[in-house]
Amino acid sequence: MKPLRRVAQVLETEGMLPRGRYGRTSRAALALTLVAASAVTTALLPAWVDGAIYAVLLSGVTFVALLCGPGVGLIAVGLAALFCGLGPVPALAGASPWAVALFVVLGLIDVAAITFLLRSNARTRAAVVRAEELVEHLQVSEARFRGLLEGAPDAIIIADAAGGIVLLNAEAERLFGYDRAELLGQNIGMLMPERFRLRHAGRIERYLESPATRRMGDGNDMFGRRKDGSEFPIETNLSPLASHGEMLVTAVVRDLSARKEIHERQSLLVRELNHRVKNALASVQSIVVQTLRTASSPEAFSAAFTARIAALSQSHDVLTRNDWSGALVEDIVREQINPYGATDQAFEIRGPRVTLGPNRSVTLGMVIGELATNAAKFGALSNGGALAVDWDVESDVAGRRLRLTWREQSLAPVSPPLRTGFGSRLIHRSVAAGLRGTAELDYRPTGLVATLAFPLLAGES
Amino acid sequence: MSTRPSPLTGLRILVVDDEPLVALMIEDLLADLGCEVVGPVASVADALPLAQIAGLSGALLDVNLGDEVVYPVAEVLQRAGIPFAFVTGYAGLGVAPEFAGAPVLRKPLDIYRFEEQVVAALLGTHSPGSVSLIEPPALS
């Protein structure tokens, strides 16, 4: 059924039949209908149309050859010649054998011409199909390239040997603040600070003489220049690109601003940490020297020194929990008196939420620690007494002040060891120097009442 | 601490340090040597008026005062020709180039050589700006 399939194929490619919808049976029926139509037309011709029958048969042969191919076309020529020779039609009665021979020759020429036409048509058609496929492939490839280019997180700029910008992506527009049209054809030097432009001139030609994928600037700090004139740190990677016999250079530019910021922040943190460590060491030294001055024995030194180092350490613990941003007064107080059983009912800690800066938190912690150690050794906490710590914020024309009261309620008369010695000096001086405030230590028969008052700084609330 | 008279006895020395415990220690060390301590203060604003009082013989200045640096105080002292030394935890790194020649006492302080160091810094041949770094003693 090859010829019938061919009819259907031709009709399909010509758009006369919907593609691939008709089976072999429909195709065969179509071909038979065409041949029958030709024969019927011939049979119906009146006798007076002398010789026209050959023309009709020839057009039938043409159609059959066109639709079913050269092989079937030749068969059609034979059948038509036989039809003429048998003479079933009145017009053919007594047909000359020369006329039949002429018909056969013309039919063969016809089939040959159609064969040539079909072949050349098939070649053209195949070329068109290949071209269409190629275009589609290019479109897919182009879309991928565009997607890759425009979706890239880095700025990509392609320039020719003279530095003329040939292509750039959306990130390049965003990074440098230009519209694409403003950059295309311009020299890539306009994206650099002026002080680099002269040095850069001729660099691209030299680069293209020995091209390799490499980083630009060899680790030197490089800067880009935005449309508004501002500069920002960049890292640039270059790669050669051959295009239409011309060498281009692809520059992939990455904004380093964020990385630099992180680096600077890290350096700052390290410096800050170093400062704190040195401060802590200097504080420890001071505690050693001062404790040694007032200690009556190695045991007394050890006890007082340990308590003070613990107070310093606990202050740091509170700050560490808050990333050293500061600490709540309540947390500072609790951290210092917790070791002495702050969960007992005898303790009362009350005050509004107030946050102190990191250094001032340490200072307040040391002062409270000194008061707590003293209370545990000589005061209310040594004889089962009560302790109340409360604070409040007062506002006046000079600003806001924090007033904290430490009130011990002793069950037995207490001696006032804080009146002299390092402990009381530490409290007074720390509040004065570290908190810019005042400390009052009032020894009452019922126990120590300490009042700390200091201004709150901006940001402390 | 020392029983013999110190060359520092009777000098008025300004102490600037934002770490209360350290300020307290320096104050005590100077008081032991018979000095009259001015301060201690913890900020530039508090230190500037004290840097200009009559009869000031010298100053010990902590470089980092929390959010600020002590240099404005050092400038005032330099102009008045009053000797001073920086006290800093940063070995040589913490002092600005314009004061690179000023004597530096390192934290933590070497308290057993404190007198010697302060004498060298404030009474020695130094004038502010001359090069002298007081090295800590070698470990033995």
C-alpha cells in the first residue's frame, strides 16, 4: 500500500489532510476515487470532442503521478493506453495507433517531469524542516544563554579588544546603576574610578595577546564606579571569548561591599574582644593587689580573692548571655546573690526593667558582689537575716537616674567591716568612676543599708 | 609599700582610666610613692579641666576610655609641656602615630617596677614626643 500512503503524505504535507489522522483504508479510497473520477470523465466525453480524450487522460495520469508517485504514474500511462486501444468510448472508435503511441510518449514525459518536480520539492521541504529545527534549537539555546546571563548573581560584561562594551546582564545594570542602552558601545573604563582608567588603557589588548581565565588586579584592591560617581570594592575575573573571528573578553564582576563589611565587623569584634580581655586581666591584677593589701592571712586573701574573681566572672556570664550588649539590673543582682541562696524567701528583689551597658554592668556586678560577700560573712546573710534589693528610675532636669537600695535586716547586731578596707573603697570608687554616681553605706544596728545612685546613659532603659 | 623616699614624692599626678579597679590600683600605687593623685577620672570630659590645674607634674593616661580615646587630654598636656605616659593593654599598637614617641606602661602593670617606670616616664629625659618604650622585664 506504499502508493496510497504516498497520496496521503503528499496531501498531508500540502495541508489538504490533517496530519496523521487517516489510516490506510481512507488513503486507498481516496486514490481509487481519483482514478475512477478520471475514467468516468473520459467515458462521459461526447464523441464530437475529437482528441480531447487524450488531454483528459493525460491530466488523470498527471494527478496519479503527482499523488501516488512515478511507479503508479507509469502504470496509469499503461492503463490509459490500453483504454484508448480497446476503444470503449465512441470518440475513440478507430483511433490511430500513432495517436496512442504519441499519448504514451507524452505520458512518459509527463511522469518524468512530475518525478523531477516531486524530488526537488521533497529536497526543498527537507531543507525547510531542517532550517525550522535549527531555528527552534537556536531559540532554546539562546533562551538558556539569556537565562544564564540574566540570572547570574554577578555582573557580566563582554567587551571587545578596544574596551567597547558588547554585552552586559541585568546584574551589571543594577550594580553600576546604568541602563543597558547607556553602556552598550561605551568603553568599559567608564565603570572604573578615574584614577584606574589610565592604567587600564591598553590592558585588554595585552590581555588578549596571552589570554587565560584569571583574576584581574592580581589581588590588589579594585573598585567599580557607579553612575552616581560612588565607588565600591569589586573582584573581577576575566576570560577570553572567541566570536566571529574576533577576540572578546568576558569580565565577571562581583560586589565585595558585603564581604568587606563582614571583614571589618570581624576585625572590630576581635579588637573589642582583645580590649575586654586586657581589661579583665588588668581588673584581676587590681583585685590581687588590693586584696593582698587588706588581707590578714593567706587564707583571708584566698577567700576574698576567690569571691571577687567569682563576682567578676558572674558579671561576664550575665553579659555573655546577652552577647555582651548589656544586662538587666535584675539579672546582675540575681547573678551575684544567687550563690548565697537567692531563692530563699528572705530575699526580695524588685525593680523596673533597666538595661545597663556592658562595662557598667560589670561594675555594678562587682559592687553587688562585694555587698553580697560582706553580707554573707558579717551581715544579714551570716545570721539568717533578710535582704531586700530594690531600685527605681528617677527623672529630673539632669536626666534619668537609677537609685538602688540594698537593705539588710540582721537578726543579730553586726559589725561594720565595710567601713574601711578595700571592699568599701571598691564600692565607692567603682560607683564613682564606673557608674559616675555615688554610693552611701549606712550601718544601722539592724544591718547595712547601701544606696547606689547613678545616672542612666542614653540607650540604657 | 616602699620605705625609702621616692623621687615621685609630692608630685601631683593625673590618673585617667575607665576601669574603676585599675584606676583604684594606680591611685594606690601612686599614693604609696607619696604622690598626690588628681582624679582618677574615666572620661575625656572629666579629665580636660584636671589636665589644666596648677602644679600638675604629670599624668598616666589609659588610651581607651570606653567609646572614646584619651588623645585630647594628651594634646593639652603636650602643649603645656607636662610629661605623661600612656597606660594600655595593647603592646605598642594602641597609641596613635602622633604620640608614638610617648612612654607607654603596659597593662597589666608590673607593680614591682612601677616606681622605676613612672620615674623614667615622667622625670626621665623624655619630653613628650621623644621615643621611649618601657619594656616589661624579661622573664627569668
